[in-house]
Amino acid sequence: MITQASGNSILLFKKVAGLILIICGVVLAALSFEDGSMGRAMLGVLIAAAGIMLMVLKIARRNASGPL
């Protein structure tokens, strides 16, 4: 079994950063909708979308490397 340690740290960072961005974006959007601030709500949605994109990039890179 061959393991690669160099790429795993980048993938872990993208996963953690993506999850943090998703959580912060959803919380910001929810609080902003409650206050009635559409600008902050859209910012929250954009932050959550950026987190989703990081997760998609992580999954795409993992699947592009081929089978173990």
C-alpha cells in the first residue's frame, strides 16, 4: 500500500476550511434574515457557496487521482 503525505494536508485544509465557511455562512445568513438585512444575508450565502466550492474541489481532486 502506497501512501502520499504531501497532498493529504492540502485536502484536509480544504475540507476543514470548507466546513467552517459553510457553517459560518449559514449562521450569518440565518441571523441576517431574522434582522431583515438582505446585504448581510447575501454575504452569508456567498460565504456558504465558497465553502461548498472548496468541498467540491476537494472531492474532484480526490477522485481524479484514480483508484488506490
